[in-house]
Amino acid sequence: MSNNPPIRTLKDFNHALESLGLPAVNPQENAALTAQSSREDVLNLLSQAQNGDERAKGKLGAMIRRAQGKQSDEAPASNEAPASGNGAQGGSSGAARSNSEDTPSPSNTDEDGKKASLHAYGTKAALTFETDESRAGMPTIFIDAAASVGERKYDWSNKLRLQLTRQELPVVAAVFLGILPKCEFKNHGEGKDKGFSIENQGKAFFIRVFAKGKNFPVPVDPIDAFYIASLVLHQLRAAMPVPMEMNDLILLIRSIVKMKAQPKVDA
């Protein structure tokens, strides 16, 4: 469990940044920073960095550098710390939301601009969906899961990570598109003891990441799922051996992947 002090003011935020060796931000830079992603998202990156996650520290540092180099006149100065945003977190979940619109947006891109991630927060756990490549170089999605350790706090230092395989990516896309009602995959990890499931429950998607003795359930509302699905479709399209329009890709998913749900017919 994290023992990091709470972040309530910009002064608290800058003190935490300086303890990590990151540059402090003034009110206008803070506004530019939170214009890139939700305040809650920035706070979670900070918490991960404080818990020793160098990747999170690098992402936060890159976001700060962009904020300090691109201060838009459209972003009013803000003395509020990133933690003081309005990102609601109820019994379902909220994916990372931007300040200007009440919709989640791909955030936390690396400096090379090749990766994007989205978060989904629940009362029991949180998930991160990040675009990446497999060891074989295939575009895919990594899922990180962390248990809740308090209000808006998650134990990312003990996160569970798994990667969608070549076989799983189109099936996951089919569930988000409403072609399949659900999917479940197991045998991930060296011990073959990790897995995940996604179910379309009509009014929401229920996503669960699990391992031996661990369970990370997160309900995701349709709007949040829409943006997570966009990451999945983007990576699936990039993984195709030949260029393909998105409409054609969805038609292919609908006609081929749906076969998995059809009962086998004896000859």
C-alpha cells in the first residue's frame, strides 16, 4: 500500500515532482499539463512514479516538458493540483477523461508518439490498456491491472500485466463490436496462471483480469468501452499483413470471428 502524502494543492504536487527529480510547474503550465489528460490520470502517473515505476516517471516527465513548451492561450492558469479534478469514480468505472470533454481520450503517449493508453477505474480495481508490440513485433495491446488500496488509489507497484495474443486480438474486438457476447482467455504468463475475460452485459462491459489467488474486476460503461475498443481496432488494423480499410476490417471480423460462436456440425 502506498504511503505517499496526499496531493491537494499545486504546492503539494510540485513538492512530489521535485522529490522525483522532475521540474515543478507554474499555474499556467499546470493547466497545459491537465489539458493533455485528466487530472486523475496525471495523479495516477505520479503515484506510480513514486512507487518506483520508471516508465510512469518518464511519461509524466514527457507530459511536463510538452506543457512547459506548449502553453496555449486557451488554457487558463490553474492553481489546482491534478488531484483536484472532477473525474468521478462510482460503482462502475470511469476511463481517463479529458478536462474539456466528458469523454476518455488516448493519453500518456511516449515521446516518440507511438504508444497510447487508456485507464478504466472501478471501486475494486483499475485497468490500463496500452498499445505496444509483442516480442515478434506484432502490434497488440497490453493490459495492466491493479487492486484498489483506497479512494482513487491503486497498487500499481504490484500490478498484473498480460498481453493480447495474435489469436485474442480479433476476438476481443468482436466482443466490443457486439459480434460476440463475451470471451475468456487463460494460460497467460510463464506459470500459465493469468487470464482475462470481457463480457457485454447490455448496459455495460464487465472486464476481469485474474491470476492464481488474484481477481481484478472492473465494470466499464459503453462510452468508455468505445475508446478502449478504438485502441484494439487500431492495433488490429496495424497487425494486418496487407493494408485494409477499417470498414473492411470490421466486416472481416463479423464474418470470420463470429464462426467461433457457431456450434460444430458433424459431417
